[in-house]
Amino acid sequence: MSNNRTAGLRRGTRFAGIGAAAAVAMGLFSTGAANADVFVPLPDGQKVGPGVTITRNGEHAVISPSLAANGAGRVVWVSGNAIADVSVTPEGKVGPNNGATNFPGTNNSSTHGTSQINTGYVVGCQVAISDHAISAGVSGSVNLSSGAVGGSIGVSLGPGEVKFVGIDSKDITKPGVYSVEYQDAEIQIQGCAGYAQARSYTVVEIIGDHYSKTTLYGMPFSIG
């Protein structure tokens, strides 16, 4: 009798401990918890285009309130791995980078001189980051200046604005597998008093007579 009661108490204590741990976890990762970082796991994705298969995996974001504590700022650390399996491309020669001319946030290979994989994030203020918003509401682009690891960039967004934030890129000079991996790249968002959203993008441009541009978008997620 005593043994049964002791075993029952142990089971009750164990389940109570599990319940307490679950409650703590939910509190830490709830968007309503003040000053708590929010971990956002994001699904893998893949897209097949002319001469290339783009894969994105290991993507996640960690969202924090801004230290300014003004309600209009927040910080997100993004991580992920973008892979381009390129089967066909001419051997280009890297030339001057004159910037994007027909798709914000990416390099136009016709001015860059070689095929390329380019990855980053589309960020919007009070805008649901759908394909329509990307094509119609883009207001500019910015890039990490100090590399994907440990780099930081500030993005100023007003209501209804959408911007591309370039994380990293790699030239593709011949067929093969190319990857761009980044860990805890920091994006600081200021000026957005309403809700903000983001989603990843990976673009592969193939130069040559059969020029192509293939884009893989990630799942949109809230940044508060």
C-alpha cells in the first residue's frame, strides 16, 4: 500500500514537473512575453528552374524587442543555408558589379559578368509579404556590409513599405553545387510602429544565350 502511494506520488511529481517545464517554455517563446526572444523555425524549400535546383534548409529566426523600447523597432537574427545545384552555365568572367537593374535585392548577371546565387530577406511594415506585395510594393534594397556572420544592418521602414535585405552571394563560374550559409545575421528594423513581416529569398541567375532567373521564397513570418 505504501509502495503504491509512493509510486503514485513520484508519477504525479514527474508529470507536474513536465507541466511546469512546458509552461516555462511557452512563456519564453510566446510573442506576449515581455523582453523574451522568440524562436521561429522555418520549413525547408526547393525549386527547380532552367539548369538549376535551389534548396533552402536549416532556416530559423530569433526575434527580440529593440533596445530602444519605443514600440517601432525590433531585431531579428536569421540563419539558414541556400544551395544551388547548377547543371548548365557558361564560364563567365567576374566584372564590375553595377547593382540590380531589374529585380531589387539581386545582382543582374548581365552587368556582373557571371552566374550567381544571391540570398537574403524581404522585409515589410504593415504589409503581408505575398508575391503581389513583393512585385508591387518594393521600395528599395540594402545589404549587409560586413559579411553574413556577425554582420548587422539597419532597415528603416514606414507603413506599407517593403525592402530587400541582401545577406550574401556567391559567383557561379562553372556547373557544380554552390552554397551560401549564414548564422545569426542581424537585421535591425526601425520606424515600423505597426506589425512587420519577413520572408527569405534565394535567386540564381544563369547567364548566356538562355539567360534565366529562378527565385525560391521562404515562408513569411512575423517579426512583431
